[in-house]
Amino acid sequence: MPFLELPFSFASRCAALWHRVSRVGLIALLLAGCAQTGPRGASGEVVTDVMAAFRSGELRLTCDTACSGAWGTHRREAKGYYDTRLWPDLVNVIAKVGMRVDSGYFYLGRAAEGLRHTEAARTYYRLALATTFKCAGLFNNCDGIDVPREASAGLSRLAQAPADPAASQPTRRADGAPVRVNRPKEEPLPRP
């Protein structure tokens, strides 16, 4: 038997073991790409009331490349909610994945604008412009939306809009009880 030649049974067992290990590794990588961190607040805390954090402008997308698989899975769903102006559904799918990408913040901004939460919309549009993760990177995953242009247009529209009336009202009475705020009916704005 030559020096480097291995017995057939040993070599085939090693090959079979390597094949199994590589398949397990591939599956682990694919699952890691589907990770979701869930919604976070501006200071990094886990958010339990997504819509309250959203309305206040405190919702943050904190997952980077680990969520790319989940974002790829839910991206078209988010675009569908955007196209049909189902703003709460759009917010929930963006928060569920938590992928920190400019289009995610743009969607939050547009949903906030559509629901007349102007200060939150300004925050999300600014975050869309400021985030380093862009949907128009190596692969264009913007689904036909020019995020920088649309986010800038949203900020321009909001500059002409009155301030959010609920933002200046107190949320608690002197005795600590919550104040009920009568908000205007939440209707979508005309499509730009």
C-alpha cells in the first residue's frame, strides 16, 4: 500500500462524514440568515407594544445581515402592504423582521405619514436617509422604490404639514391616570 493511499472503507467513511457535516453547516447558515431580533426601542430595549413605539418614533430596526434571509422572505409582503396602504400591517411586518435597511425605515416613515404621525414620520424618513445599509447595494432589493428620493420627498411634504397635535398634549394627568387623546381619523394621505 503506497504511503498516502488510504484504505477504501476509511476514505469513504471520511467522505460521508464530511458530506454530513457540510450539509449541517449549510443548514445552520441558512437558518442564521432567517434570524429575527424583534423590535427594539431607540435605547435598545425590547419593544412589547410595537404600535406605541412606532407612533412615538422610537421603533428601531437593529438586525443586520443575520436577518437578510427573513427580510428576503417578507420584503414582497411589505411592498404589498405599502402598495395597498395597509399601514398597521406594514409596520408589523417591518418590526417583526427588524432588518436595519433604508427601505425598512422608509416604509415606517410612509406608514407614519399615512397614519398622520408626522413627528414619527420625520424620524423614520431621516433614519432611512442616514442608515448605512441600503437596499440598492450590490443587489437592488428596493422593489422599484428610489428610497433616498422618496424619503426626501416625504420630508418635504411633512415640512409643509402642521405639527402632530397629539405630540404637544400631555399623556398623563397630575394623579398619574392616562389622558384620553381624541386623535383625528387616520386616513391615508394622497399618494405622491
